[in-house]
Amino acid sequence: VRRQYGIADYIVDFYCPRLKLAIEVDGDSHYTRKGKKHDIKRDEFIQNKGIKILRIPTIEVYANLDGVIEYLAQKFKERQDYW
């Protein structure tokens, strides 16, 4: 898993190239009108490259790290089974 990985003009927080899986940890800026609009455009571009995007709110990382880790482990397994 790579951190701050560039995909064309966009940077994802984390990326697993083998599974074509991107993880975004969304802070406050992602919930503004401008942030949402940017994310829609960005996600569409990245998904058109065959990359699945997982979005996790920052608050969840702080409040429920164990749950986030379990969620990610499950999603990694599903993606691995997919490939």
C-alpha cells in the first residue's frame, strides 16, 4: 500500500496497485459543496481507470480505529477475491 499516490492529476491518500484499491480519509473539506463537487469529478476519473475507492470519514479513524481496520481488511479480502 502506497501513501499519497498520484493518479494522473489526482492524489489519493492510500493506494494498493495490486488490487487497484484506493482509500480516502475524508476530513471536513470533503463535506463542503466545493469539496463534494471535486470528489465526484475525481472519483469518476479514478473509477474509470478500474480503481475502486473506499471513503472513510476522519472522525471514524479517531473514534473507531479497530472498526476501520476490520472494514478495510474485509474490503481488501473482497478485492483480492475479485482479482
